[in-house]
Amino acid sequence: MTNTDSNRWRTIDIVIAAVLGVAFGIIFWAWGLLWNGPADAIPLPGRAAIYGVWLVPAVLGGLIIRKPGAAFFTLTVAALVSVALGSSWGWTLVIQGPLEAAAAELAFAAFGYRVFRLPVALLAATLAGLAAAIYDVFVWYPDTAWGSFRLPYILITAASSLVVAGLGGMALTRALARTGVLDRFPVGRERPAI
């Protein structure tokens, strides 16, 4: 099989990426209620410590599907579903979701879609977090100071993304693989036989 053949999306790749995207779109909508509800008691930039949840599907999609565009597709679908459900950020997510997704996709592309280990997951998550935070400070918080708000917000968001989306995305991928539901994907075939 040539590299081009291995990069072709199968029907199951599209279905699983879409299912993950829809599931996380619903999670995003609910997470937005938490962000603007009980978590609102935590002042920004500190609240950015829980930001990484919004970036999990990019890492998860890349680690499971392992094809060009998987991280981008999965997170973009999730963002669009959350918009359709009535996210408080509205149509701005139509731009922000794909920007974050493209940043995560860069990490998988940098390794030629051949390396799917923890360091690549951490890089994908961190790049997505940086893209998200930079977008936020210019779009949502343009009148804030760099020293007391913007820089801490960017750093906290990147750290949250590294931990929640990077480590969490890898842990979730491994947990799903152990169940056998990913046996039609390389990550499922890598699990030890039980």
C-alpha cells in the first residue's frame, strides 16, 4: 500500500470522525454553560485552566483516524454542532473552531502523519491552545493588558490544552482502544491482545 493509499479516507474514518465531532459538539455546548455559569465565579484569566476541553476532539481525531485532515475535520464538526445547538459565542466559532483545528493539524502534519505518540499529541494540543488563546485575546479581550491578562491567559490556556487535550486525548484514545471499538483503526490494532 502506498502512502497515498494509506492517506485515503475510508467510510468508517468519516463516520467515526463525524460521530466524535457531534458528540463533542454537544459536550462543547454543555461546557459553555459551565464556563458562563458556575465557572464564571473563577475570574479570568484563571478560568482558562479548564479551556482544554474544547480542544480534545482535534487530538482525539488525529490519534484515532491518523489521516491528513482528521484533527481539522473532527474539531470543526464539533464547533459547528455547538453553534447549531446555540453556543453563547454564536457564529464566531465558525472561524475559531477551524483555526484551532488547523493549529492541531500542523503537529500531525509536521510528523508526516506517521507518528502518533504522546509528544505529538501534546504538541497538537498546545498549538491548538495557543491558537485559541491568541484568537480570544484579540477578539474577546482586546482592551486587556498584556502583562496582567493576555500573557497569563495565553499561557494558562496552552497549559490546560497540553494537560486536558494532550494527556487527556491520549488517555481517552488508549481507553477506547482497550475496549476493542477501535480495532478497525491502527490504534486499535496496537493494543496488546487480552
